[in-house]
Amino acid sequence: MSKLGLILHRKPRHFHAHETARFDELSGVQLASFKQRAWALVIDLAIVGVVQTVFGLHGCKSESHELGPVTFASLLMMAAHKIENLVEFTLYFAVLLKLGKGQTPGKKLMKARVVSLTHEEISWWQSIERGLGYGASLLEGGFGFVQFFFARNQQCVHDRIAETIVVDERPTAKRLGDETTEKEVMLLP
């Protein structure tokens, strides 16, 4: 039989729901509030801004204030600076999220942690996906962040892209027991 014939007549594959056990482990964990997540992002953006200023990153001046015609070279320089910004932003979130075991400095201060839905620990790839996913959340005119209020498990676009959730780690955070429902928790003082 030819190689093509072997490929077409191979044994059937079966679906394995490897996430189910991880979902069961995370079931009932209290999710971080929008306020926690927003302040964590603001803190992280401020840190990136300070680091860029202190180390002189992006030493370019605004092209909009320059006199003279817009040239192809000036457009290329503007694009290069935007790409540098994206790389720095993504590196900050990817490296600090992975090394911080799910916490950037902002998330640590706000007592929130990014948790993988598929692995025990957040992976490098998930950290990079989340860093780039912030851009996807912004590209929709910010609606990727607003989806927090509508999506199941309060996931923004970058959470769904990276298969993560953000959990509340404050001492007052409660985990639902098997017998407790979400409605009962809302009624508790």
C-alpha cells in the first residue's frame, strides 16, 4: 500500500478530555474582580512606562511634530517603534508572568494570579499568548476587556486565547464547596 493509502486508512483517533481533571481542580475558585484586574494592568503599564523612560527606550521623538513631508522612511521608522513597543510590552508580561508563577508585579500587589486551565503551572507559551492577547483585546476597541462582564468565568479575550483565568488570592476570597451554589454565595454577608 502506498504512503497515501496508509495515511487514509489509519486507525481512528479518539478524543481525550485532558482538561477535565484540571477543570475539576479549579472548580469553585473565586475569580478576581474587574477592579483588581484593571488596577493590576494600570500598575504594570506604569512600570513599563517608567522602565522605558529610565533606560531611554524609544528615544524617538514624535513624528507628528516634525516639519516636513511624510516619507516612506519615516513611516518605516514609526512602524519599527510600534513593533519595539509591542515586543517590550509582550516580553514584560511573558517573562514576569512565567517567573512570577502567574503574577506580574501589578497582579501581586492586587492579590490576583493567572492560572492555566490546562496545566498545573502557566507555561511560557501561555505567558506569551497573554502578552500578545492584550493587543487583541485592545484591537477590538477595548471590547476584549469589556467581555469580562459577559463571558463565562469572567474571561477577557486574552484569557480565552491563552486558556487562563485570573483568580482572587486575597485572604477573604472564598472557594465554593460542592454543596454551595453561586446564588448562595451572593446572599452571604
